[in-house]
Amino acid sequence: MLTRRAFTIPALSAAAAGLAGCGSSSIVALPEIAAPRRDPTRTLSRPNYAEVYMAYPGERFPVPAIDYERIEPRYLRQTVEFRRGEAPGSIIVDPGSYHLYFVESPGVATRYGVGVGREGFGWTGAARINMKRDWADWVPPPEMIEREPEIRAQLEKTPRGLGVRGGSKSPLGARTLYLFGEGRDLGYRIHGTFEPYTVGTNVSSGCIRMINQDIIHLYARVALGTPVTVLPA
């Protein structure tokens, strides 16, 4: 029987290693504390976190409230001064500081904290968001099932094959943004997580994970074709 526990710490980390293009080996080590580089941006304003990180209403599956005081303030959503040259509506991912920026206007961005898997450090460059999904199914690649046949008993049929249907058991969380470039799916994902307290850390596998409330906020503002820049770590 598939249980939520089967896809939480540390099993979730192992499962997320099989995200298509977002990892190919199973790593079950718990997240390590990050040693982020200094972020030079200046905070302009912060929302009411008690409201921002409350249980999110109107969703097909529960998005529980989080205890935001357990997360370092620099990794909570905030409006910051941003002096790069990307146009409003652009996304910039900075794995080295564990931040993602959405440019609001010249010189101003919304900054979110992220958790970065080893695959999140493995690609840099320019891309575009060519697909976005809410409550996406997680479908491990065939090679993962072949390598770890014990997970087959935990999978079920989805429209895309054997996997975990979108919901509170899925390693992709509430929303997923898919990056394309060089004429193909880059296999680089920005997605939610039901492990919000891993934001601001190196997680054992996967790409870029965000607090579910934050990825929902970002997802609603991102159109297909949105340019994304992933900086070197």
C-alpha cells in the first residue's frame, strides 16, 4: 500500500532522485545544512508571514500551514532590491545563495528561498518555461524502477505511466514548472515540496524545490514562455 510516509524523509529524497531528468541515482542521505554565499540584495518589504504561510485554501489537496519561524528569515518570501538587467517577468535562480527571484519591475524583485538538489547545481544557462502543471504526477523513469524494483509496489497507474498521482504524496508538491532550452526539455524543474524546512539547504537530490505556498504564488504569475536564467553556483 502506498503511504505518505513512503515518500517523506528520507524516502522522499530517494524518490525525488528519479525525477525525469532531475536525477538518476538514489541518494537517501538527509539534507545537509547549506553554506550559502552572501546575497547582496537589500530587503524592501516583507509580507505578513502569518497570512502568507497559513493553510492554503481552495486547493484540490491540503496545503498545510507551516511554522515560518523555523525557517531562516532570508529564505522567506520578500521584496528586494535587484540590480541585474533581466526584464520584468523573468525568473533568476541562484543556487549558490539558495534563492529564486521573480523580477517585478526594473530594480525590484520578489525573492523566494529554495532547497537545491545536486541536479540543481548541475546545469546553468538560459531557458524558458514551456510547461506548467498543478499537482503534477511523479513518474519515475524505467531505469529507476529497474534499478530499485522494490518501489514498483508503491506505484500506481497514472496517465503517464507507473508513478505517484499528484497530491500530498507526490515529491513534486503543489506546482511544477518545466524548463526547456536548446530545443528540448532540459529536465530541470522548479517545484513544490511537503518538506518546507529543507528550504535554504542542500537536499540530497532533485532540482529546485520551494515551499508550496511560494510555488503557488509564483506559478500564478508565470506565463508560458517566461525566460529563466540559472546562475552558476
